Amino acid sequence: MFVRTSSRRNKNGSVVRYLQLAHNEWDPATKSSKMKVLYNFGRDADLDRAAVARLIASLTRLLGQTAPPAGDDRGEGGGEGGLPGLAFTESRPLGGTYVLDALWARLGIGKTMTTLLGTTRRDAVTERVLFALVANRALAPSSKLAAAGWVSHDVHVPGLSETTDDACYRAMDWLLEVEPVLAKDVYNCVADLLNLEVDLLFFDTTSTYFETEVADAPLWRDGHGKPVPDSQTTDHPADQPPAGAVKQTGFRTYGKSKDSRDDLPQVVIGMAVTRDGIPVRVWCWPGNTADSALIRQVKDDMRDWNLARVVWVGDRGFTSAQNRRYLQRGGGGYILGEKLRSGSSEAAAALGRAGRYQDVAGNLRVKEVRISEHERFVICHNPEAADRDAAVRTQLLTRLEEMIAGSDQLSVTRRAELRGVVSTKPGLNRYLRVTAGGLLRVDATAITAEAKLDGKYLLRSNEPHLSAEDIALGYKQLLEVERGWRDMKSILDLRPVHHRLEDRIRAHVILCWLALLLIRIIETTTGDTWTNVRRELQRLAVGTFTGPTGNYRQTTQPTTEQTRLLSQLDLKPPPRILTLDTPPQA
């Protein structure tokens, strides 16, 4: 039995609501349930609320319970002024996990994990634990211990009422085992769902450091940076590399930091991203790994994926001749940045060729020069960047002149010391010239040479069918990878990494990748930032009510903005009654 509400809209736009007392009856003929109206209350505005309150009081006395005073409608919760025996116990945010879980299912991530779990003896709840860890990174990044408490007490995760930190660690260990298969299946689902354009694939690396003073013990590793099994056994000679080993190093170790923290151990992380900014896979290497050879491993790892002909886009760290030859295998293409100051004959020849620039999108001009039958070189010029470069150079020259002023009067030893100080500052040392007599001067030739490079960068490509404009704009989209790193570090809190074991660190990076994948799809679909979407979705909550006949969870009514976001993502609002738990009847 229930109260049914119907409404009618008048010609003047006003809405009239009618109330009826109804219940459902089973019709054996049609084998379906039909509603039967028992009583018409009439218009909502004309309802005799005092009479309804007296009826509730009478029914409550019939059940042997104490009724609230007639006319007391202070609330629907339990306790003072609430419905008899009904208590409101808690409220948790729902909107964020609801949307993330819907995308998780739409991309087939949960289905893939469940299928892979079916071949093991692990608990099927492992999939829910991993989703909770991904949602935690997207909504409230924290350590795995704190994430377990977050799931158990602070948020509603569909299908997972609580978990423990041990369950989180076990799930992470399994995630690392299935990552290659999972990444490929996720890519196939995302490509079909979003109709991804994967003609250009962008790759770049970053590093993340650890607040520890001790690097990891060195282990023998293969060409992919992973430990060789024999290297961790005590019976293998430490000075002889086992089969398959190429170098001996720790995972968290010292290297060239992209966060300007060379004083701390780090790991190197790589990511491949489509032109739409969708991250398709991540990799991890020891902290002292150089960028140059990494793109070859990435191409090998994605060889069996359902990729059409792909043009790889990378920055100046991947432009070695060996990399270029490797990327061309199988008819592959590349667009790579070239170091202007490398001193290579190709760069010098390209910059020395005359020609007119062509204006393209924004404040970018391009000029193509031909110095090879197999490769194309495109010089890009940004007038605004040229002005900035000139202003920075003026500041550096002013500082250099102040440092060497009066140095002619110094002794040879003191002048040599000053020369050593300048040599530690690459920006200043570039413009310093030492005469035959050991005097310090500003190098006018270097200034002229640098002025010719203001606002310019050089690209090389083997693609014969792309225009110079397409090559330049394609390379410019490499910023999508940098945006991914920025979001992974600032929004998903890649760092600090609350792990010391290598496998857990690798699994932590995979969790961050999955979270970035989900939020990037949301951003692409809604046209808004994840920060704004998250703030609005987390206002959609679910409340838990407890009564003598059981418990139920009821969601708040979505706001206009929440309804708009759900509609853009092609999702229905969560059901009004989320769960209903009643004790079994005796």
C-alpha cells in the first residue's frame, strides 16, 4: 500500500497535484500486477493534513507503538519528530563513485577483470577493491591504508561496503600480473566506444621522486628494466650477470630528475596518449634510465594491439638515429623534435636554408626545408616565444656583465675561480668568452647565433603525406602528454608514493593511469574540468535509514547541474531507493 501522486498542467502553466491511496494486486489472467485505487485524497493543496495525522496515530496505536503528536511534521528521520521507529544513521557522497563505476562498466574494465579472476582462486571482490582504489585516486587521493578507511566509512562504493588495507595490497599484486592483457582490452573498448583517432600516438616520460635518503639495492635487470629472476637469489655470483641481464641497478635510484630533485631517488614513468588526450598505457623503469631507448620498448609492447599505421610523436630526447630506424620498421612513421644546439650537420643545414614562413593556427609559423631524400625538416617559429627568449637573454647578459665587471684587475687564480662559478650556470656560460690572455668577455658571436634561434624549434619526420602544418600541429599536441603528467601529479596525487616495494610502486602507477583514463573521458565528454565535475557530483549523496522492518538507502534528488552532467555522460540518475534490506520473515 502506498500514496500515489499524479499531476496535471493547466493552460496558464501551473501544475496541480492529486493524491491517492493505492495498492498493487496480482491479476492471474494477465499474470501481471495492477494498481488499484483505494481512496482519493483530492488535490495536494486541499489535503486535510490533520486528518491524515490522526489516521497515522490510530494505525500506530494499533501496532502498539507510540505516535508523534498530531500535526507534528518536523521531519522524516527517526527520533524526536520523526516517523515511529525510523532513524537516519548516516550520509555518504555517491555521485563521484556512481559515475566512475558506470564508466568502469561501460569500458569493460570490470568485465575483463572478472573474466581474468575466473581463471584464478582469488576472490571475485578483488575487482571491486581495485575499482575502489581507482575511485579513491580520482576523488580523494590517499595511501592504501587511508583508502580502506575511506571506502569503509566515508563514501558509497557500489558493491563494496568495506575493505582492508591487506585486501588492497593483494589486489594490487594481482593487477600487476594482468596489466598487459588488461591494458590491451581496455584500449580496444575505449577505441570502439569513443571512435578514437590513433593515427598519431604521443609518448613522453616523467619522473617521480621518493622522500628517502637511501636508494634501492642494485639488481640485475633485463632490457625492459625488470629484475631478472636469478638476480634475486643468493646462490648466483654477484659479479656475473645472469642470462637476459643487461645492467645492474636499483628501481628507486638516483637520476636526472624532471622535478629538479636530483638529490632524491626516483623512478621513470612513460605514457602513451592519443591526440584526444586519452592515455592508453603506462610504463615504469628504474630512476637512472635514459629516455633515448624507451620508445623502442613501447613500440614493441604495443605491436600486437589492433593499431592501424601509427605515427609516433616524441620530443627531442627520442631523436637518435637508432630510434628513427626502429620506428620506421613495418612502415611506421614519426614526428620528432630535433635539438637546435646539438651541432649536427642536419640541424645546421636546415637552419641555414632560406625560405618563407607560412602562418598556421594561432601564433605559429612554419617553413619546410629539404635536405634529405628520406626525411623532412620543418622549422617552427613562435613570434611571442621569440620576444620572451630575447627578454630572457637580455637579463642573462646583464647579470653576466655584472659578474665579470672588474675581473681584469683580479689575479689569475681569482679570475679562474670566477670562471668556474660562471661555468656552473649554463645560461650564463653560453655567452662567456675567454680571451687568449685569460680575460673574461661577453661573446658577441654567441649572442648573434642565439638570436637567430629565438622562438624556433626544429622537427623531423619521415611522413610524406603530411603537410608541414600537420607536422607542426601534430607535434604541438604533445602538450596532451604534459597535461596528463600535470593532472596525474596534481589532481590524482601520483606523489607521494606510500610504497617501497617495486611491484607495489608499479601497481600504484597503473591505478593512477586507470583513474586518469576515466577522468579524461569525463572531461572530453562534458567539456569541463574534472575538478569542477567532481565538486558537483560529490554533492549527490545517499542517506541510510534504519527502522523496525529493516534498512534502506535513499539518494538525494539530483540538482539541475547534476542532471545535466549525467545526461552528457548518457547516464540515468541513481535510483531513488538505492538498496532495501528487510529481515527474513519467520
